[in-house]
Amino acid sequence: MAEMKPNVAVLPSQGLRRAATPSGVTHVREYQSDRYSIVGNHLAQHRALSLTAIGLAVYILSLPEGSPTDIRTLAERFPEGRDRIAFALRELEVCGYLARVWERTADGRMITRTYAYNAPVLTRERVHSVATSSAGSAVTAQVPATPASAVPPTALVLVDGPTEPVPAVDEEPRPAEPEAAEPDPSLSEHYGKAVDLLAGLRRTDRRLMLSLRDVRRLAPYVIAWFDNGVGRADAIHALTADLPALVKHPAGFLARRLRELLPPPLPSLTEPGKATAQGNDAPSGPRPMADCEGGCNRAFRAPWPGAWCRDCRAAALAAGRVPPAPPGPV
């Protein structure tokens, strides 16, 4: 006779009320008098943020003023690696929940100051309303556009410590760059070529896909390359050669290369020292065609009247003869 298996033990009653819904989550909330943070549903249920970014934002909003939030400190606190934490911080920056700006202290050190926004949409609306209402006043006509001035009194200010600035593209407003005072780059003859080059970089490498805003912002840098005599193929090679394995911020990466690798303008084809020694200035256009006076009657672009071609000069030197020298100063 087969042995009967014992019945499964009945789970003890949890003492919870029966939910009105047939399935799904049922909240059991208790009143907390201290040690809690208010998090809006716009953050907790954000459709574009990852779960890591949402959890990291909640943790940062729960920190006291002045707590460090750099990648190294967060990696020591959580099991996620530095790459995942850095990517989550970037997500929060793009969605407006964080703003990291560089500030110089009184002793000359550069620090990264992090501003945490608990409701970025409301903050932008408040700053916009203040700027609109004070537009007619001569004293308060200008409202600073930096994230530091746009932070509400209840926002969290965190200092991460010394750091080196890294080019990045943020959605938060930034101070006007010096290039803004220059002439409109769209009036340049190279503007169309610069936009086409930047927009087509994703054909060469998909890691260099840029938004329309980034293309317009980087176009003046490419125009400077074209103005210095760099061709399209050489510019594409300089921007796409030896790319790192992971390009997190293609716009910032390209901006740094365009600034640091800008070549100087091409020098003149005629060396100034030789022009002075010969006593005559080189013509501005291409040299005219002339027949070689060395005996071959070959047509070539003679540097001066009566010059010999390269082959005739080599044959004369091999035979011990001296080819004619350039005419001296008159």
C-alpha cells in the first residue's frame, strides 16, 4: 500500500483586511511622524526613467544638505557599479531632476555642485513667471539662467567636491557662451556643409548620432575647420578615428575634439624666405604653362621664364652641367 503524503501546512493568517480589488497591489500605510521624504508620482511613475534612476533620485532627495553624491560615494553605498550609477545620474539630468554645475570657490578650486529638484516642472514655471513679471523693471529685468539661481528654497543643494569639468549637453538652461555674441553661423558659406557633416556622422558610426539641437550647436566649430582649409573627408576622419568603446555623450565628445584638434590655417605655398632671396613675389594664382628651355620642349608650369623641367635639370646635373638659376633681384 502506497504511503500517503501529508497535507501542506496551512499558512497562518496575516491579519490583513480583504482587498476590494481582485488582484494587484494593496497599500498598507502607517503614519510616520519623522524620517520620511515626499516623492511625487511624476518621479515614482516616470515613463522615461529606469528603475535605477528612480531609486537613485529618491535616495538623493532623502539626503540632508551637503551630502556627497559623486559616483564614487554612491558606488560605495549601493551594489550597482559606477557605470550604472553614472548612467542613472545622466538620466536624471536629462529629465531635469538633477543639475550639476561647476563653481569656483574663494580659494580658486573648482567644485561640482549638484542641485536636486523635487518638482522640476513647477520650478521652471516659477522661474518663467518671475522672469515674465519682472521684464518691465530696469532693476530686475535680467533673471540669471544658471541652475543655481533657478533652485527653489526647498531644493536640495549637494557639494560633490573637486572635479575637472567634462563637456556635456544638459537640458537645463546654461549661461550664454562667448560664441553667442559672434555673427550668426547660418550666414556662413560653410554652414550647410557643416550641418550635413554632423548629421551624417551616424552613417560612419552609429555611436555619433546627434540631435538637431546638438547639430546646430556644433556647427560653428565645424565651420572653423572649413575656414582653416580642412576638407570634408579629413574632418570626418579626425572626428571618427580611434573612438572609445563606449561614447555616452556624443555631442560633448565631438565638441571636445572639434575644439582641441582644430588645425591652423594652411600656410602660403610660397616660402617667404625664398621670395625675398629671389627678389620677386610669387603670383597669387597658378603659374602659367611654358615650354621647357632644356631641349625637351615639354609643357610645364614654369616658376620663371626660361626655366627647365625637372627631368632636364636632373640630366644636366648628371652630365656635369649647371642648369639655369632663378633670376636675381632687378
